[in-house]
Amino acid sequence: MIKSDETSSSGVYRNNEIEVIHSTFENIEQSGQGNGALINADLKVGSILKINDSCSFTNCQSTSGSGGAISSQLSNGELNIEDSTFDTCSATQPGNGGALSLCQYTTISIIKINNAAFTNCKTLTNPSNSTYGWGGAIFLFTSISSNTLSSSNLLMIDLAFSGCQSSIAGHNIHIRSPNTKETGLAISSNNLLTVNGTTDLYISPDYEFDYMGIDESKVNDGNNSPYKHLPLFASNIPIEAAKDYYINTDSGDDSGSCEEDQSSCQSITYILDFKGSLISDTGHLELYGLHFDNLISTTSAINPL
């Protein structure tokens, strides 16, 4: 456990800098309580953890916490990972992040990952506790708003992923943030994530299950509903179409948000209209997370949808 919250006699935080260089770690298991099988770093007030120069992490496992290899909580600290590999690292539910689990609490908490490869990293199911399990390779929790995300506090470039898998959502990366759509837009607009071998990461539907997120308001103690997790980036599924919508033909009201059970809509038509056209140019429509209640099979109910 690396902690930077100790104070000096003058009552100010010490600034620590730790650098791991050209090191190899193999077959390490964290079986007790806590996060990060190898490193659990609590970085505060200017403290820096650097991992670089061909470091490798192989078969690192956290069987009860998050971060198969590394877990880090950043409050004004910095984590810098460069030229490193993570192979067959895993975290078992309720843990997140097969290789890395990172928590960014402030706008001046800095996370930079450059030229890192993740192979066969996974989150594993746990029959006795099936909560969480997000982010096969990387799990990131950020509490800062999307308009403050920039290359100065979040930059993940020249990454490589192969065979990574999440038991729930985000095979490569999963981000828990105040707003998934806005976080994804900030990342794509500022080019904060690049993956080797991809040129259309932000627009291709091929990656929608590899890079996912969840809104903080929908975390629900990690109780997993697949419809709460959304693709981080624009794809063939409009982000609004992937939300939960509630329809009640008996007591619904076509004037609300439709996104809560207590404010159900009465018709599918209203959902399509108030969110704009969710139908593609080819006429194909995909809606996810619809909840129907008290539907009646009359002509008047079916025709208007």
C-alpha cells in the first residue's frame, strides 16, 4: 500500500514520488481484503507514481477487490504508466478492473497511460457476490464533470487490447462518471484515448461493448442491469436509444421524461418524437431498455404505438 497522506511536523502533506522501472511481476495474488494485487496507491497533494521502461505484470489477481495488478485513488496526485504490459491479470466480483482500477476525485488528479498493452485481462464472476465486475482491462471512476476533462488530467494513448473481457460491461475500458454520454464526448472531442490498430474508435459500432460507461446516478450499489451501461462513444446505437424508457398505457403521460417508473409515458411514438428521430436512414430502429406495463391489445393502442 502506497499512501501519501502523512503530514510533516508543520502540518503539510509530504510530496512523494515513487518510480518503478524495468521491473517484472508474475503470479501475484491478492486474496485478502483490499485492492490491487501488486500496488494499491493512495496519491494525494502532488504525489506521483511512475511505472515505466518495460515493466510487465503477468497473472496478477485480485480475488476480493479491484485492480488485478494496480489500484490507485487520486486526490491531487498523479499516476503515469508508460511502456508497460499487462497479461492475464484479473479481478473477481465485486472488484472492477482486471488490470487497473483508477479513481479520479479532483480536476488536478492526473492519469496518464502511454504505450501500454493489455492481453487476456478480465473481470471474473463471483456466484456469491455478483455486483460490479466492470472493465476487463481498465476501470476508471471519475467524479469530475466532463467539461473539465482534458489532456492535462486524463490521457490514455497508444494502448493495445487483445482478448480482454468483462463479466458485465466494458471489455477493454469501463468508466463510471457523472454522465456517460458527456464523458464520451469529452474524450472523443479532445482525443484523450487512442488504441493501436484502430482509426474509427469513436464512430464504429464494432467497439460499443469494448468501451462502456455508467452514469453515477445508475450505479445502484453495483447491482448489475445491462441496460444501465452505455457505449462511451457514438455508434450505430444512438445514446438516447440505449436509455431506459417506461411505458404504461393505463396511467402513463406523454409529457414527461419517460425515464422513471413514476413518470411513465403512454406511447412509444412519444419517445421517438421527444428524443428526435431514432430511426436510421435505412429505416432500422433499435431501442434498448423498454419497460412495458398494462399494455392492452386494442386497435387504438397498437396503431399509435
